[in-house]
Amino acid sequence: MSEDLTRRGPWAGRYPAAAAMVMFALIPYLALSAAIGPVTPIIGRDLGISNQGMSLASGMANAAYAVGTVLAVQFAQLLHQRRMMIVYVAVLVVGSVLAAAAQNPAMFIAGHVLQGLCTSLLLIAAVPPLALGFGASRFRETAMIMSMCIFGAVTLGPAIGGLQAESHGWRPLFWGVAAVSAAALVLAVLTFEDVPPADPTAPRSPLPVLLAAVGSAAAFFGASELTSHRFLELRTAGMLVGGLAVIVVLIVSQYRSSRPLLTIRTMLTSTIPVAGIVLALFAAAASVSATALTAALLVNRFGPLHIGLLYLPELAGALITAYLLGHLIGRRTVQYMPLVGMGFLAAGIGVFLIRVPATQGTTLIGSALTGVGLGATVAPALFNAGLSLPSATLQRVFAIVELLRAVAAFMIAPVFAHFALTVGGDPVTGTRIALWVGLGFAIAGTLLPLGIYLLGGARPQTPQLEEFVSGDEPAWYSPPLLAAWRGRGLRVRPARASARS
């Protein structure tokens, strides 16, 4: 009996505590990634880091976030998952303290990179067990929590960063992140349950982790170097394209592998997961031009806090869509949600295009629309992809989608910023061009997934959450890719029958 007690924390099995642990673990870095912009000059001045150095620090932290999605899957297969989760949170606390107490560039960059790495490790390690470990009745709440953690935190970042910049400091922000991370560590210990590895017989797969590390590091390094170098240089476009090529090699190698670490083949041969991935990538890319670039044009007109407040309606949009996702996750209409979200995202970019630079009124309206659009696209698309496959693959599905989304969102931002400054002769013209490109992404991100649905013969279905959470069945049937176009798979089959076939 005493042995059992040592393997369970006093709050083990309590959903509110487990959910709070997930939120405290994910929110700090994701909010910080959006909040760091206004305080970047202050950090650079205090620690002697150039603008290029700060760009590189953010780029490498984002690269670590991308790599962590793959590394987390490898660890989950072979190691005790909850023990590893405590390790992840503990290292997150160490990284947060390093960044907050940094006395030199190396200390700050090391801490910030650890923050990015551990956040993605925790995302993959903590969210799927939260979704599957408390029954179908809690699945809706988990969907809401994940949407709020990923997108609500990001939309809150500019206001928090602006508030900190107004006080001409940055350490209180980072110490606050460290405190929240420490609270996550306490909750991780209190909710501990010793969960065995997912598959101890799984092969050790260093190659996909290595490919993800090399590809992400190269691509994000190239994108970050655009702060002070031209696009057509080896250290910028060369590294960026080379890194993306390595990530393509990762996907192809996993597709061809007989025992892959990532379920690439299963996802890329099924209609709904492919449509979800395409939509998530285009939504992440389109949203960059609607927020970061339009805000950059307001720097000379308003203070950082004022700008952060102008974009605060994005948070309201993210909270509304998180609630809607939880409400619709058990209904067939959840499959419509990402397409509707892309419409809102396109409308938001259209409002920003009315006048460049945007007025305060168009900024408030545009940010509200893009907040709804972003919240209604990526998270619902991710869950649509996950529900199309057996629940045992949920960690791997999340890992694939988050790896690709991180590349699309975090890497494209500096590319767009570079072109806004260099194309068209002035920043206003360059930003307008980038907004048109973002609008094109939003439209393409609506039409391409819709075409994939039609060519695959997919039809909206009510998800069977009980079967999905409790067994190895998908929540609905996803036809093979292009099945309708090839003349088969037109008839929708129930999820259980399709999983056995």
C-alpha cells in the first residue's frame, strides 16, 4: 500500500488540478513569445545584445519549440511519461530563472531556448493524456483549455509586453513567467501518477529527432538572420530553404519507414487529417501579416501599452472561439468551424487593408476578426485531424501538426517583416503587399481544404467521443485521400467499421 501511495500524488485523478497544471505549463512561453517584442530593446540594452542577437535568441527558442514536438513522442514511447513530465517542468523552471536572472547574452539565450523546448515537450506529453484520461465528458473542456493556452496566451502577449515596456523594465515579466512555471511544477508533483511508457518495444529513432533538430535550427537561423542581412544570401535564404528541405526529408523518411516514430503515412493518406494540416498551415501563415506587421507601423504613433490594448480584442476572439470549440466538439458542425474561421481571418486582413497604417478603429475591428479567425482555425483543425485516427495516435498527431504549425507561424514572421521593409520602397507599401499575400493565404487556406474534402468524399459526421476516448477507434470515418475522385469511398462508413477495415 505504501508503494502505491508513493506513485500517486495527493491530487492524482483530479481533473481541475491536472488542467491547471497544463495551463501553467503552456501559457508562460506562448504568452512570452508575443510579449517579448515591446521589451526587446530594453533587454538588448541591459544585456548588451544587438537587435540581430535578440532575433537569433527568439529564432532558436522557436526552433527548440519545433524540435520538442518530435522529441516528446520519442520519450513517451520508451520512458515513464509522468516522470518525464516532471523533468520537463523542472527544466522549464530552470530555463525561466536563467532568462529572468540573466547577466549576459549567453545566459539569457540558454534560458529562453530551454523555455521553448520544454513548452513543446509539455504540450505533447500533457495535453493528450488530459484529453483521454478523464473520459469523454471532460474532452470538451480539454479542447477549450488547449485552444485558450495556445491562442489565448499568444493574443494576451502584446498587452502584457506593452505594460512591461511602459515601466522600462523586462525582468518582472520574466520572473512572472518563472513563478507560473514553478506553480506548474508543484501541480505536476501533486497530480503525479506513474504511467508506463507507451510502447517499450518501440525502436529508438534518433534519425527523425536529428532531422527535426537540424531542419528547424537551420530554417529558424536563416529567418532570424534577415534582421541584418539581405534575403538572397547563404546565411538567410540558403539556410532557410536548406532547413525546410531537411524537414521535407523527415516527412518522407517517416512516410516510408516500416516502424515510424510519427504517423505520417496514416495522416497523409486520409482526407480529413490532410485537410486539417493544410488549413492550419495557411491560417498560421496568414495571421502573421495581420498582427505583427500592422502593429509595427503603429510604433511611431503610439506607446507600446496603447498598441497592446488596440490588439486586445484578439484575446476576446480567442476566448469566444475556445468556448465554441468546447461546445461544438461533440457535434458534426465542428468540421465546419475551421472553414468559417478562415473566413473571419480573411475578413480581418481585409479590414487592415482598408487603410495602411491602420486607424485605431480599424485596428480594433481587424484584431477582433483575426482573433476569432485564428482561434477558430488551428485548434479545431488539429482536433479534426486527431479525431480521424485512433486515440492511441493522438500524441503523434499533435506532434506533426504542431511541428508544421510552428514552422509556418514562427518562421514566416521574420520573413514577412523583412519584405515589409525592403519591398515597395517604404514600410507602408511593403506592409500593404504583405497583407495582400496574407489575404491570399487565407483564401487559399479555405479553398484547398474544401477541395480536399470534396475530392476525398468526406462528409461532416457526429464524432463518437465515447468510442474514441475509451478505445482504439477513430471518432469518425475519414475516407482515403482523393477517394471520391478515384471513384471509391463515396459512402460514409461508421468509425468502428472503418477502423477494422
